[in-house]
Amino acid sequence: MFAEVLRHPRALLLSLGLHLVVIGLIFANFHFSGQPEQIKTGQVAKTVQAEVVDQQQLDAREAQKQQQARQLEEAQKKKKELEARKLAAQKKAEAEKKRKEEAQKQAELKRKKQAEEKRKQEEASKTAENRAAEQKRRAEEARKAEEKRVADEKRKAEEKRLAEEKRLAEEERKAEEARIAEEQRKAEAARLAEEERKRKEAEERRIAEAEQKRKEAELKAKLQAEEDQRRLASLRDKYILAIRQKVERNWIKPAGSGKIPVCEVHVLQGPGGIILDVTFGACGGSTATYRASIENAVYKAEPLPTPGDPALFERELTFLFSPGE
């Protein structure tokens, strides 16, 4: 009996709940009335009846679940049987397909074998025909070769006779040409000797004239080089002076500098007089402030003046900074 109750825990919990409700109502009656009352027999009967109804409903639900489980199990069993029959049918169809493919393959192999045998027979027949045609062709070629050999021998004999006649005529022609050539050679030698004499006289005159022109050109070039050198030296002095003067115009004497020493300034410039770097050479007795003022003046003078001749442009140039002079 207890095991049967445990199979329906929800019914047990419902029954316990109903009992607790009844007990709660009894205590509530004692609390509000102050006197204990007798539980009516009808109320207890109704409670018991409700419990029985709930138990029956639970039993019916349990029976329904079991029936649904059996139905589900039956459906799954039928599904598996259907799938097994379907798989068997599929395997049978695949086996039939494979059998047909194998039969088709064997038929194709048989057809190819018959075609190959037919091809070999045709090739054998064709080979026999080709062999006969080849023999006929070789016989014809041999006949033609013999006719050609006879014709060639005849032709060579005629060519030899004509060649001999031609050789004799050529020897006579060459002997005549040699005699004429010797006469022409002697005449040509006399003419060349005269021309050589005249050529030597003309060459001696040309050499003398060329030597005279060379000396004149060397003298002219020397004078021009000296003139260009003087001109470039003058332009370079003006170029350096223009740079120095522009730097000195932009120089601001630092306060309390005292004596102004002469400094050798090295400037690295780019195209157009753009200043890339400023360094110092000999600058005895100068201070860092003094050199910094010179460097600022150089950068303020950018772009530096351009030379009168592009050939005078120097990427690295040096000048003496002496604003007092």
C-alpha cells in the first residue's frame, strides 16, 4: 500500500495539503470563537471524496501516459521496420544497377574487341596493298634512276668537253689580259710615281700650313685662357665679396662683445643659394655668442647671391667675416 502511494507523489502531496488546510481551519475556529467546535461529518466526507477524485484523475493520467508510451514505442518499431525494408529495397536496387553496369561493361568490351579485330584485319589487308605498291614504286624509281644515270654520264661527258674548250679559251684570254695588264701596270706605276711626288709636295705644304695654324691657335687659346682666368677671378672675388657683404648687412653685433675678431666662415649651400650648414675655421679670441651671431647672419642672408658665371658656383665656400674692415 505504501509503495502504491509512493508511485503517485503528487496525490500524496495534495492529500497532505488538504489535511493541513482542514487542521488550519480547526485552529482558526478555536482562535476566533474561543470554544472548540466539532468538525462536521459532511465536511470530512467531502474532503475524503475530493482526495479520491484526485487520486482517480492521477491514475487516469498515469494510464494515459503509459498508453502514449506504448503507442510511441509501437510507432518507433514500425518506423524502424519501414526503414529496414527501405534499406533492403535500396540495396537491391543498387545491386541490380551494378549488375546492369557490369553487363553493359562486358558488352562494351566485347564490342571493342570485335572492332579491334576488324581494325587489325583491315590493317593487314592495307599492309599487303602497301607492300605491293611499295615494290612497284621501288621498281619505277630504279628504272628512273638508271635513266638518270645514263643521262648524267652523257651530260658530264658533254660538260667535260665544253669545259676543256672553255679552259683553253680562258688561258688564251688570260695571257692577253696579262700582257695588257703589264702595259697598264707600267703606265699606272709611272702615273702613281708622278702623283706621289705631287702628293708629297702638297703634304709638305699642308703640314707647314697646319703647323702655322696650330701655333696661331695655341697662342690665341693661351691669351683667351688668361683672359678667362682673369675674368673668372674677378667674378669670383665679386661673388665672395657679395656674399660677405650680404652676411655682414644681416649681422647684429651682440651686446658687450668687445673686440670683433676676424673669423673664417665655411658655408655649405645647395642650388639657388639655399644654406645647408655653417661651420667655422680659424676664429681666434671669439666667443660662442659671437659665432652664433655670425651664423644667424649667414642664415638671414639666404638665399646667397649667385655668381656672375654658373661655373663659379661652389657647394662649399669660405670667406672671412670682418665687419670692421
